Amino acid sequence: MRNRKENCGKPCVGEFCGRHNYYLKNGAKMPAPCRVCGAGVLCDYRLCIPCGGSILKHRLICKQRKAKMLFDLVLQELVSTN
């Protein structure tokens, strides 16, 4: 389960309980373990919030904003020169 290292407490068949097997069968993303503590997380960078995931998320957002702004400026410059 997300943000936990232990099972959900429901009777399980195999690796996950019936509810979680249903979610996974219908296209839900399977949680991956955090690279530091092993808690289940759904993000691509595999860090939970206490291990620095929120800081990394904000850095990525800032880089995306800057790249978008620079792309828009370059596009405006190309349009104005032609």
C-alpha cells in the first residue's frame, strides 16, 4: 500500500488483497518502493515525502516552468525574424 511498508490488514490471496487486486486489474498503477525507506509510492522518481520527494518534485516543476518560458521566448524570436 502507499506510504506503508506492511500489508493492508485484509485477508490476502497471493501478494495483494481482493480490493487491491481489483484496482490493479483495472489499470491502477502498482506502487513501487521508495529508494530510501521502502514505503510504497506512485511517483516516477520513487521518493516519499519524508525522504525528500516533495523537494525533488518542486525542483522538477521549476525546471519545467523555466524550460517552457525559454521555449516560448525562442519561438517568439523565430517568428519575429521570419
